[in-house]
Amino acid sequence: MPMSTSSAAKGTVLNFNLSPADIERRAETLVAQGKKVQDGVAAQTNPTFANVIVPLATRQNEQDADYSVVTFLQNVSTDKDIRDASMAAEERLDAFEIESMMREDVYKAVRAVFDNMSEVASLGPEDRRLVEKMELVFRRHGLALDKDKREHLGKIRMRLSELAIKFSRNINEGDGRAVLTRDELEGLPSDFFEGRATEEVDGQEGFVVTTKYPDIIPVMKMAKREETRERMFVVEGQRCPDNIPILQEAVALRLEAAQLLGYKTHAEFVLEENMAKAPAPVLEFEEDLRSRLNVLADKEIEEIEALKKADKQAVGKPYAGLFGWDYRYYSNLVKERKHNINDEEVKQYFPVKEVTRSILDIYQNMLSLRFVKIDNPPVWHADVEMYEVWEATEETFIGHFYLDLFPREGKYNHAAVWPIRAGFDRPDGSREYPVAAMVANFPKPTPSAPALLTHDDATTLLHELGHVFHGICSVTKWALFHGTRTERDFVEAPSQMLENWRWEPSVLQKFAVHHQTGEPTPEALVKRLVAAKNEGAGLFNLRQLFFGLYDMGIHNTADGKVDVKELYNKLYEDIARFKIGSHDTWGIATIGHMMGGYDAGYYGYMWSQVFSADMYASRFVKDGVFNPQTGLDYRYEILRPGSSRDAMDSLIKFMGRKPNNRAFLKSIGLNEASSN
């Protein structure tokens, strides 16, 4: 289905062209409006759903987009003054939200509605869920505590908000860099050097290599000299030293807050609202998976060790073990030698423009949507593209999304999606439409060549666009339940499910074409790619498990005696199975998840793979990956409800049964079933 273009966007188009003063004014307006609504609710003498819950939820509906825009700009603006203003606005707004959640007078009104069982019973399912959720949120903010404890908890939450914003800013603005000669970069392809900044090093031309993904990943995968990879490993591992004391303080404050509320650990507090419900099932899941993956990893380590020992022997140097800077290089080498898979060969068939268009086409067809690219869109940077989303066969508008795919100074360093605006029902019965933005750091086109993606990059694109369309396809009455605002250990499942398309031969041949000839990917190359699917799955998944177990290690302690840097380095060697060496590094300082909403939740990446693999195997493999009815069922039963119902209910609706882990274990090269 071809994408058309348009010069005028439909729906309510957001304005990102804000000055620092505009951002500050908007933040203060949001605070004033919020306070007015809360004061009105607190003044009610006869609290009801209509005069308490509806005004509070309507305020969130209407202010959602303004909050998102003013806080989003810190991640994408090239203007430091705007980024600083955006961060200051987030601090101000988060502080106000914490104050709001501590208002006893508002909670009394909410609690009165919650306790009115006859009124609550008469509400529709989403409205009833809204009352229950709102009361729980207030209670989890300490409104059941006495005044002194409540005020202390409020101060803790204020400080945690400040720390999270500082942590994120340090990552965005704390890029590492090294200047390396062509000899030191032996093994890197010619396009790596095109357009790259240079500086003189000891009378030689040196190339500036940063810690942004398009720089550091190719170096760690392809640089033949161990010293070069080691140097970049250390540069990356010594970024953002100020973030270590920030995380250390945050971990202590989270524990204190959880114990004030009557929980033993922060993990216990967080998991209460997740599918897992408690730390024990998470730890059982992770340790069971770890023992299974170690069986695979033992064989993979043997292969990698043999390659490195041979390399050392060839240059007459002793073998000292496997280090963090060896992982990507030798894993890549194993894949090349066993499956004849070379990233440079594969990249020739993955030009970013064509891959993006083809992946969007897959989503159009699967979800019965139609995308319209906007000419000269009102965006925050010239690189950004804007699209409208329509029903495929009707003139029904659904929403907007933005793609911001290339690196630049001061920009968010990884790949993520921001749900800029939730969809919701307006009081007059009309709809406000959802808006989402995908931010990534793929290689940028050069004057002589298009930007080429690796197969992993294409996977990232599939995954993140899955989050985009979770938001776009969701239809809920209240913003609180929209799109990706599901249980945190389910939120990755819809996106992970879409990653499976990267292994479908028919899909690969559709979206991967040679950037010079336009020829589709050769069938032989597709077969080699698919054959290599689970190569290195043991070590790869152990690395994911390492982050999950580290997260639980710092957040499931009841005594607070944990050193965040020391534990990270210890578990890296114990679980990921590569040494760090004698360098003083602090890799956790640049893992934004620990301060960005995934605290005690990183396990969710693997936990939700159980659901994504089961959905794919039970419906898409069984019914056909391009079956339009399966795609519509997925859209309506998984994406559309958001969190207006429990994720487990959505899974049962889609699959016709409760999920199990058989497809998941098989998908990562393990065939024996176990209980989750």
C-alpha cells in the first residue's frame, strides 16, 4: 500500500517551536490550572464520580500533551537554553504532581467516591477502573500515613524527581570521545570514515569516535586491534561519573520511601502493580532462565575463546581471558565464520529510507492503516518526519507520529518512543487524537552514500515503531489508560512481538533492497540470516538477564547495604561472563533505565518476551504472518484496550487461552518447557 504525501496535517497539530520563556509560561499555566481543579474537587460537600473523579481525570486528559511537549524538548532540541528550560519545567511540574498526590483534602473526596460502592458498581468498566486506580495512586503516595510521615515521603519523592532529571541530562550531554588513527581503526569499512571529523594525533590524521551508537557499535564489532576496542570500552565505561552518587542516593531514597509505606523493599512496592505482583516470581524466572542460558553460553564461550587464543598466538602475546571489549567483536566473528554473515554485506540491502518505508508498509497492511507523510511539517528539527494515520478503507483520522532517526549534539542517545499525547474522549463526545514520537540514532546519510542499517538496527526500528502504533491504535476514554500505559512487565510485549518479522524470509525480501541496484535481498543471504537467528543467544540473553538481576539486586534489598558501582561490576563478570579488567569503570552510569521508570522493572524485557513469543506462535505463525484478520485481532484485542483492562485479559482474548512459555524458550534456542 503506497504512502501518499500531504501539505496540511489533520487533527490538532502540536507546536514544538517554543522559546525558553514559552516553556516556563506553559509550565506555570499547567500548575495554576491543576491547582484550580484540585481546589474545586476538595471543596465538594457531596463527592460523586461526576464532581470529583471526572474533573481530575479530565485535567489529565487535557494537560497531557502540554506536559509532554515542554518536557520532551530536553531530549531533542539543539538549543541548550531550550533543553535547560525543558528540564526546569519538568522539575517544576513533577514537584507539583508530587504536591498534588499529597493533598489530603483531595484524597478524602476521592476516597468518599471509592467507598460509595453502589455508585461505583453502577459505572461502566473503564470508569470503575478509573476510580480504583485513582484511589490506589493516592494511597501509594502515602495518603494513608500520618502527617509527619506523609510530608517526609513527599520530600523523598521531590528529591527522586530532581535526581532522575539530573541523571538523564548527564547522559544526554556527557558523550565520551576518542581520536583514533586509521591504523587503530583497522577493520572498519570505508563508509565509517566518510564525513567524520578529524584531529591531528602525533603528526597523524586521527578520526573522532564518540560513544554515540553509530560510532561505538561498529568499532566494538569490527576493530581488529584489541587495544582500540579496550580504549572505547573504557571511554564508554567512564562516562557520567556524577551519575554514580545520584543512583546511589536514589536507591537509598527508594528503599526509605517503600518502607515508610509498609513494604520491605522498593521492588516489592513497584511489583505490586505489575503482572508479576511480587519479587519472588521474578527472581525465580530470572534464575531459572540463567541456569538454562548458561548451558548455551558454555558452548559459545568455548568458540569465542578459541578465536581469541588463536589471535593472541598469531602475534605472540599471552591469552589473558575474555573481556567486555571482546564480546561484540568475537560474537560477530563467530557469526561471520559459521554462517557467512557479514554486517557490511547485509547493510548494503538496508538503506534507512527504504527500510523505514517498507516497515511502515508492513504496519499499514497488518493493522489495516494508511499513512500520509506531511510535507514541510511543523517539527523540532529539519531531520524529523511527520505522518498522519488513517483507517485503511475509511476517511477516519486516527493520529500523528514523528520519526527523528539521526544523531545530533545534545540529543537523547539511544532509541525510544515518547507518547506525546494520549487519545481520549472529550466531554462533548468528540475524540482527541494520539501523537507519538520515535527518537533514534541511526547512521546519517553522507554526500556519497545513503545511511545503511544493520539487521539489528532494522530490529530496533521494528520494535520502536511497535510502541508508536501501540499508542496510535489505542482507544480509551481516559488518558490514564491509553496505549503503552499498561503494566510495566507487559509494555514491551507488543513491540517484541513485531520483532519476529525480521526473521520472516518473505518479509526480509520485501523490505531489504540493495541501495545501488534496487535488487531484493538474495534468497541465499536471507537463508543465512535466518539460520544465524539464535547464534550467540546464550550470551546475548545473559547480558539482558544481567541488567534485570542487577536491577533486582539494588532494589530488592531490605537493609540498603548495596554499592551500585561495585555490584554492577561484580554481576557483569558473574552473569554476563566477561571480565572488566583492571580499569576503574562505572558502566551503570549511562543506563538510563535505572532512573527512567524501569527501576525494579528491567526484568520486564525478558518477562514480556514470554507473551510476545506466544502471541506470535499461536496466532501469526498458525494463521499466516500476513493474515489481515489476525492483524486486526491483534490491533483490537492487544493494542486498542491500553490498560483499560488487565493485560492478562487482553492476552486471553487474543490467544483464546492463558499464555505459556514454550514458544519463548524455543525462540531463544531452548526447547524444554518450564513454568513461569
